[in-house]
Amino acid sequence: MAQTEDVRERLRGIVLVVLSASLFAGVDGLSKVLTETQSVGQIVWARYAMALPVAILTTPRIYWRTMFVTSRPLSQLVRGITPLGVSITMVLAVRYLPLAEATVILFAAPFLVVALSAPVLGERVHASSWIGVIVGFAAVTLVARPGFGTFSAYVVFPLAAAAFYALYQLVTRWLSNTGERPHTTLAWTLATGAVVATPFAILTWVPVTPRAWILMASLGIVFGLAQALMVRAFSHAPAGVLAPFTYTQIVAATVLGVLAFGSVPDGLTFLGVAMVITAGIYVIKTQAR
């Protein structure tokens, strides 16, 4: 009975992380549209500030007064800063490197999560997780098709982004293991990001049209929901189990590109998407056994 419940918990975590990764693709899509008229500082600020109502609405009312009560304030601050680290380093990465190369390097993060799950979290990592991240990374390479020409020192930026992304997932799981409530972790993350991003938004502020305000509010809501689902996913399943499923963001991004931007994928992109889906099904079946 206990083993059956453990499988159910892991499957819940997998479903939640897939939904979260899909929403993060939506965050990128909305951010792409907003870059046409708004500054990077405003967009990052909107992600966090506009998401704070999500933290309130997804928290039971009896916990509203204690949302920020935590026994791990330093860890919560670290968790709140890591998504900002990903955003800033990736902006710098795509400024100096081709987007495809920066994207592939960023998605080395699941490798780090799987590799560090045992020594950092004390969690057992199954062979299926390694197979999942290897196939997922190969799929990302097919979709992005980086050139990787002459070596550039700017490669440090996407490498830093990958490290921040991995740390973000590991700290999320660690906080869950220490008994921190998901809504507390979410509240700290959004509040930390809003406080840090506000000065940059003020310094780079440009006029905002009614349409842009709607897009910024939508961005915050989607980002808040993605964060909420991610936190809850890591409260149900080990980090090593969930890491391969973060690659589903590539699938969602491909679908969004077709629906919103008219970007028609070619055969290799379809192959990459199929590889991510196949790897996910394999990991799910293995975990179920």
C-alpha cells in the first residue's frame, strides 16, 4: 500500500512539473511580445509583482497571516534569487551568443539536478532519470541546432544560468523536505523577486500602454501559476525523477510558436518533440513499476 501511494505521489509531481514547464513556455512567449515595447527591467518586475495575487489566491485563507512565517529565511531568499539569476544571465547570454547555443547550454541544468540529487538531497537516482535527461538533451540539441563555432568567453553566461536553474530546483526540493509549506516558498520567491527587480524597473521605466499593462498582468499571472505548480511538484516527487520532465518546456514552446507566432517547425523539430514525449513516457512507466 505504501509503495502504491509513493508511485501516486511521484505521478502527481510529474503532472505538476509538466504543467509548470508548459506555463514557463508561455512566460517566455509573453516576454517576447513585451520586449517590443517595454524594458527588460519592467518585464522582470511584472513577472514577480503581478504574480503576488496568485500567491494569495492559491493559499488557504487561514494561512494568509502566516504566509511569510518560515524557519529557513536564508534558504527562502536563495530560492527567490535563483530565478532572477536565470533571467539576468540568459539575457546576457542571448545578447552575446546565438540563441540556439545559449538554449542548449541552459538545458544542461537537468543533468546537474540528477547528478546532485544523491549527494545534496540524499535521494536515490534511477537509471531511467539519466536516460530521460540524456534523451531530452539530445532532443533540445535537435530543436535548437547550435553551431558551436569558435570558443567564446561569453559561454560563462548560459553556464551560470544552468547552474542557477539547477540550484533553483534543488533548493525547492530541499525546502519541501524540511517541512516548508509550498505557499510559504511561493510567497517568499515572488516577494524577493519583486523587491530586487523594482529598482531596475524604475531606472529603465518606459511608458506603458493599456495593451502592455494587460500583457504584463497576464505575464505575472502565468509566471505565478508556473511557480506555484513547480513548488508543489517538488513536494510530491524527488528532484531526480522530475528533472527529465522539465524538457517538456521545449514541446510547449514549439506548440506556442505555431499557434501564436506562426513559426512552422521542420522535421527535426518534430523529431525532437517526439523524443521528449517518448522519454517522458518511459520514465513514467519505469517509476510506476
